[in-house]
Amino acid sequence: MPGPEEQLPDLAPDLDSDPDPGVAPGRGRAAARTEDCADVIVVGAGPAGSTAAYHLARTGLDVLLLEKAAFPREKVCGDGLTPRAVKQLTDLGIDVSEAAGWLHNRGLRLVAGRRTMEFDWPELSAFPGHGLVRRRADFDELLARRAAAAGARLIEQANVAGPLVDDRTGRITGVTARLGDDRQPVSYHAPVVVAADGNSTRLSLAMKRYRRTDRAMGVAYRTYFTTPRHEDRYLEAWLDLRDPTDPANRLLPGYAWVFGMGDGTANVGLGVLDTTGIDLDWRDLLRRWCDALPPGYGYTPDGVTAPIRGSALPMGLNRQPHYADGLLLVGDAGGTVSPGTGEGIAYAMESGRYAAETIVQALARRTDRGRELALRAYPQALRSAYAGYFALGRLAADLLGRPRLLGAAGAVGLGRPALLKVTFRLMVNLTEPNSKDALDRLMHLIGRVAPGR
């Protein structure tokens, strides 16, 4: 935190002036300038960006939500949502009933070795007792439209090229973009910008926010195939994912999944949580894994309905600082994917909400110094929420990736019910804060003491 004499850069000089009488804070000031100006610019209308835009707009701030593609658009994802994500959707006021097109699920099925165990989502005070499934193309558009309904100005086909930076202070003051099919150059201006532009995060790189090389980078690949199990009420994770080219047949640090979509198909994929030192053809690995599925899944190469697509998994808060010079990083841009499971949507949405809450408080301050101090609270909010759990996830992924520690004996251990129960709780990160359950208390203790730097 800055000392008493430290000079904080100007956030936006014109925000120090008093708003016009009768004009709502934020929205009225931005609208009084031009349509190219706003209180906040959010770059990227994925789960993190749309969640941030929704929570900002509903307070009356003028928000520009810029999406480089036109909806609907595809994203690589498992399409399965845990109760953490369900809570965020409910907070956005989204109807998550099955009548509204969602497939509900009861929990997680873990398959390890020759053992299969089903774990229901816990009924907790903080989270609902069910998960959801929905295709990402539909899911992302639903969130973006919800943000627009709350007052955010959604602009599609706005491909952000880079930041506008104040040469005197080094602060971001807006972005440049190419708009529409004809790629018309445009500029948008705001005193605060949220980077929600995914793992590639061109905006973050332009502002010299680089990925930490001491944090693992994962990958995920998925496709869809027709199956009679398409209405399965459990998300399914296979923990003994192996390298078929390895003579020792050792475990990979990750898992494969099958999530029924309720439409005659299943999303099937694999996630590897640390690709360091692993050189594999991931598409070929997924094909081989699908070929080995039991006959009851009905998998055949002819039943595949979509090409195999892959993406990187930026994990463990791996791009920092999460706030500096007017720019906040959320979702994949800030590396909010869990390093222990590869789950990303819930944490992306939560980070978007944390960012929005921070910005709302900051823009309510009357001085540049006060606003800057408030914005600097955002990285601490992320650390408080995730540092311990993510450190624990890194440890779990590291153990999976060490053949000498988790070889054949480890595969047998994964088939033990007690260990599978602990694995389930680690994967879903759902605990009751004041629970008397021993595992709940252990999880909270580990989360507090685990190193989070």
C-alpha cells in the first residue's frame, strides 16, 4: 500500500468534478460525453466479462462490453457447471430451470481403476445442491444478453487491438478496436478497463502483464458424440488418464470426462493440468480414450458430431498483477482456472464479480487517491478467495505428475473409497464454513495455511 507521501497517478481528472444535479453517478457522466466513452470498458463477453459487466451496469455505471466475435460463437469447454457456477447464475437473475433449457445433474461420478463411485453435490447454505450442463455457445450468449439487459452496452465484432495509454502516467485510458466486418478503426475511452479477453489476452500483454512461468499451464480437448447416456444425471470424471506411448503406462496429471448434454449427445474430453515435459498428440489421445470406452456408452467414430477442439488452461492466478494502472484482469486473462481440476467457469464468474464490486467502490470515491487505493484491493480479494485452494490444487496436480510418487501404487490408491471422497471434495471446492464435518474443517485449515504466493 502507498505511504502517506506517495503520489498516486490520476485516475481520470474529469471524474473529480461534481456530477450534474439529478444525474445518476456514472451513467449520466459518461452519456454526457460521447457514445465512445464510458465509466468502465470490459473487453471480452465470456463468463468473466459478462458477469463483471452485469454487476457494474446494475449499479448505474455506464459500461461498454466489447466482444470480438458475433454471438453465437464456439468455445472449448466441458459444458458442465458445478454448484459454484449455479450460484453465480442465480445471482445474475438467470432462470436455470430445465424448462429454460438447462440439464440438471445430481453430482459427480469418479471412475478410478476398477472402481466407480457417485458423490452427490452437498446441500450447503452458500451453494445449491445441483449442477448444470449447457453448451458454451448458448451459455456465453445468454450471459452477454443478461448483461445488456442490465444496462451494459454490448458491442459485438469489436476486435480490440490494444490499449490507449496516458504517456504521462502510464495508465490505460481506453482501447482501440476494429469494428464490424469491414474492420472500421474505432477508439473507446474509460478511466477503468477490465481485461476479460481470455488466455491470449492481447490487452494484458500490451500492458506488460506477463504469465508467471512458475505456474503450470494445462490443456483441454473435447468433442461430442451421440450416446444413449445423454441424460446422465452425474458428471463423470475418469481419473486414470494414461499416456499410451509410455512403456510404463504411467498416469498423466489430469482426467477425462463424459458429460451428458440431454440432447442425444455427450461432451467428451480430457484435461491435463500440467503439460511440462509432456509431448503428446492430444487429439490422438482423446480418440484412443474414446475407443476404449465401455460398449454401453455407444461410442463409435461415426457418432462424433463435432471436431476435436482444444485450448490452453491458464491456472493458479498465473498472470499478474491483477490490477495496475487502471487495468483489472478477470477470468482466463488472470489465470483463474483451478490448477487442481481445470474448472474455470465458476472462478471466472466470481472474479468478474469481485472486479465489479471493487470498481463500484472505487468510482464512488471523491479523489484520485481514494479511487486508486480502492482498485488496489482487487488482487487481495482474489488471493483471499483462491490462494490457499489453488496452492492445494497445484500440489495435487504435482503429485499426479510424478511417476515415482504416483505410479502403479497410486493407481490402486485412487480406487479407495476414502481417497475418492477426499478427491471429490478437492475437485468441487464446496465446503460449509461453520460445518462440524471433519473433512470440511480440514479443507478450511489447508486453505488457510497453504502457501499462496
